[in-house]
Amino acid sequence: MKPDRVKGTFNALIAIGALFCAVFVLLSVQMVLGHDPALGAGKSSKTKASLKASKAKADWKAKIERGTDTVDAAPTYVAPQQTSVAPQQTYQAPPQYVAPAPVQSSTS
């Protein structure tokens, strides 16, 4: 290899490395600020489970503030009712089909 070719290859590798580092730093700063391009712009949306949990927490706070979450003096007990279910009809498999006998010809 000629010295100029080695020098040009070395300069190209340095330029590629510098570009990679610049993009990496830019994406890292965006992620730290909460603008991760992989997740979409802005804050991430809440899931149904997290919304349900926050609503339950707010309900408990409201009950505690009102003082309505008290234990009954004599809790009532309701016995569960017994129910019966009629047995379902069992599945009857179709009869097995018998394959026809192979056909014999004069050439086979």
C-alpha cells in the first residue's frame, strides 16, 4: 500500500468515529431530557394499569380524608348458594375411514 492510501484510510476512520460519537452524544442528551426518539416525542403515555393504580390510590386518599373507611361493628355474612350445572353432552368422534385398497394394473 502507498503511504497516501494508508493516511486517507486513517483519516476516514477518524471522521467516521467522530461522527458516531457526535450522534451518540446527541441521542444520549435527548434521552436524558426525556425526548427519546425511539419512544416518540414528549412524555410517554400511561398504561391502563398505571391509571387504574393511580385512581385507586386517589380513592383511598379521599376516603381517609373523609374518614369514611371505617370497619363495621357487626359484619354480615351471606352463605354462598350452591348451584349445579347439568353435564354437557360428550363429544362423539366420527367413525374412522378406511383407505381404499391400492389399485393393481397390468403395468404396476
